[in-house]
Amino acid sequence: MVVNIHINRSYNIWTLNEHFNIISITTTPTGVFVLTVFGAVAQIERDYLKDRQMEGIAIAVTAVKYKGRKSIEVPKLWDKYYKMYKEKTIKAIDVIKILELKKTTFYKLINQYEESN
């Protein structure tokens, strides 16, 4: 949660109108409370956003406009470079560059390939 990440740091809240420091966030119980409230409000906003997104996807699915993420296409030279990678004659980063893949896509393809064989 956001609060746990920032609790070990030192923050100050300054007002724009009065030009003075209201709360030192991590050094007083009131400051920790304010940070917790801010974190809760941010989490509620994220939850609302996720709900609206899911509602939009549900509407698009019923209207046959949403088909989900496209599946990963296996590159044409995949077998050749996969074999070289497994024999350790080429590094993963080199295969990623040659086949113009992203790192996560490369490892997903390896998992798919090994599950199917």
C-alpha cells in the first residue's frame, strides 16, 4: 500500500495560503493519520477507476467490440533461436534483439513452447 512505502520517508505538508509547515508527516501521529487518509482516498479512486474500466469492457464485450489482448505470435525463426538458447550458444538478450521481442514476451514464448512440447 502507498502508506507503507512512504512511512519510512520524511515529508512535510505546507499550505499555500498560510505559507507555513502544517505537519511533519512521519514524525507525528497526526501526520501518519493524514498520510493514511490520503492513501485511502487514492485507493478508493483506483478502485472506482477499475470498476468503470470493467463496466466499459463488459459493455464492449456484449457489443462484440472487445476481443481482449491479441495472442503472442511466434516469430518465424523461433525454433532455430530457441534451440541455440537452450544449447547456450546464444544469450537470451541476443535472441531478444534479433527477434525484436520484449523481455517478458521472450520468456512467455519459452513457457508456451515448453508446455506444448
